[in-house]
Amino acid sequence: MKVIESVSRVAGKYFALWVIAAALISFFVPEVFLGLGAYITILLGVVMFGIGLTMQPVDFKLVMKKPLPVIAGVAAQYVLMPLTALGIAYLLNLPAELAAGLVLLGSVPGGTASNVMVYLAKGNLALSVAMTSFSTLLAPILTPAILLMLAGQWLPVDPVSMFLSIVQVIIVPITLGLLVRKLFPETVDKSATAVPLISVLAIITIVCAVVAVNVESITSSGLQIFAAVMLHNLIGLILGYGAAVLMRLDESKRRAISIEVGMQNSGLGVALATAHFGPLAALPNVVAAVWHNISGPILATFWSKKPVSGEDEPEVEEELESRVKRSGT
């Protein structure tokens, strides 16, 4: 178990490097990974099941205790990021599938890696975890609705089918994870250190699958895709921080909301794009899986060296910090 824990810690710590390496390998030898596309939904379900195993009642405690920052932060996330994606798609004159894929990236909930980034940035971890959990639960309704309004101009959007897909790959696995944790808490606690390793392997496999089928598209429009995703992420981080300033929140909450708004669940974006739009639409989400794990640590490192003040939630923060240190999620 100690070996697995060590490997898992290394996998989580150097996640961005593994993703970059996997993307490069699948780009140069795509034939090895072409058959993996059929397993994207299953792999994302595995990641979500792992998240369910790590979720606890404390994750929702802040929503009940101090709901305003959580609700305002999630609202900013689901309003600012899709509109930003829409604006960038027009600005860069992206092809239809790439434009729809970028809007999809802006319409999915927050990614779990954001929790680690907020912790490293000395942000309000309780707010970060609450936002991730709350935005994820809202995803089956909000993501299809936003896509129908904003991306329907480029590609047909079936909101009912997308709703069912999100329930299938997010809600069901997370619910199963919560149930397993409830029934077998000691077993789950003992195996918690392996969860990050499984998640990293699953996401890397997803990246390989999408890159392999899009080699030609990456070659022809790779710079445009990278520019769009990097711009989307940067604007999201800035707008998230600005929204928190306008809400007159303290610095720790500003950092948490900034990172939560700027980082999305790109794995879900890949699965939805592949299933409903096509492999080309998945590319912005694949690029985001790489870039968010580069920009996030850079910003977290910068903020970690800056003083922070804020209202603490001692009991919530201590429990969440302990979990982040232990599992890396």
C-alpha cells in the first residue's frame, strides 16, 4: 500500500507532465491509441466514482452555513465562462466544431484539480470544494441549457440526450461512490491513496484517445486551439477574481473563486464533445486538460508567496486540508 501511495503522490504531483507526454506520444504514434475512443465515457465514470469515494458531508456544510459566496461563485462560473468562450470563438473565427467545443468547455462544472490549486494558493478551500460539488450537481441541467442557447448556432444540440449523458457519467458514478463510502468506510479510507493514481491514468488515457483521432486537425489548427484555450482560462481567472472583488469578499475567497471559475472539468467536456459533437469538438477540452494543470500551479505558486487574510472555517478547513494532503484530490 505504501508503494501505491508513493506512486499515486508522484502521479498527482507531476500530472501536467504526464498529460503532455501522453499527448505527444499519441500524436506521433496515433495508431496505438485509436481503439481507446470507445472507452472515454467509462473512463470518465471511473474518475467520477473516485470523486464520490472522497466526498463527505463536510463538502456541503459551507453551502448550508454560508450559501451566498458559493451560489454567487457558481453563478459567475456558469455565466462568465460560456460567454467568454462565445466571445473568443467569434474573435478567432473558430470553425463550427471547435467553437462548439470551446463553449462546451466553458459550460461544464469546475474540475477537482481546482481544489488542490486553491489549497496551494492559500485560498478558501471550503469554498472551493463547495463550489466544485455544487456546480457538478447543477451540470445535468445547466450545461445542456447553456449549450442549446450558445452553441446551437454551430451544431445541433440535443439537451435531453446530453442531460442523460451527464447523469450517466457524473451523477450515477458519484452516487455509487458515496454509497460505497457509506457502506464500507474503513475499506475506502485504506484505499483512498490509490484514487488519484486511478484518476490520473484514466484522464491520460482519455487524452491519448482524443489526440490520436485528431492528429490532422491538431497539425492544421493547433496554434489556434491553444490560443483559444489559454485566452479562455486567463480571462476566466481574471473575471472570477473581479467578481469576488465586486462581491466584497476577502482575499482567500477571491483566490478560491478565481481558480474555480478559471478551471473546468475538461474530462467531462471531452466525453460530451465526443459523444454529441464529434472528436474535433473535444480538442479544446483536451488542450484544457493540459493547460489548466500548467497555469493552475503557476498561479498557485505566485499566490502562495503572498499574504492572505480571510474568515476561516476552522473545522471545515482542517478536515478538507487533511484530505487534500492525503489523497491529492
